[in-house]
Amino acid sequence: MTRGSVFNTAERFYGICGLQVSMSGGEMTHTISRVYRFYLDGFRKMTVGKTLWKIIFLKLLVMFAVLKLFFFPNYLGSHFSTDQQRADHVIEQLTGSVTN
């Protein structure tokens, strides 16, 4: 089997599957826009899925907004008055103090 026949076989396989072996810039843009339209049409036609996505976004909002307020206080803002003090503290915590 020669090198050319391997590439021809691969090109035929990908051609049958609807895939492209190599794409130029214009073909890549066209492919990306087709994928985008595919998902956009799918989201537009959803019925139950829209409700599920709303629940997912609500959970994310609770996790990142509400929990941050209660469980992750502004430690640097409450313990240091200037940006320089905050920066020094962060550097010290990241690098650790060097002692022999």
C-alpha cells in the first residue's frame, strides 16, 4: 500500500461520513456558521429544555452570587487598608516566608 492510497482511503472515508480532511478559511467559517445555526434552531424549538435551562441558570446564580456573599467574605478589604498592603500579603501567602 503506498502513501497516496492511504490518503485516498482516508479522504473517501471522511467524505462518506460527511467530514472534511482539510478546510480553508472560507470553508471553516461556513462550517462554524452551520453548527451555530444547528444549535440555534435546536434551542428555539425546545419546549421542556427551556425550563431545564432556566433551572440550571438559577442554580448557577445561587451558587456563584448568593453563596459568595455568605461563605467568601472580602478578607483583603476588611483586614488591609491600602492596595500595597493587600499586594504584600498576597505575595507573602503565595511565596511563603523564607526562613533558615
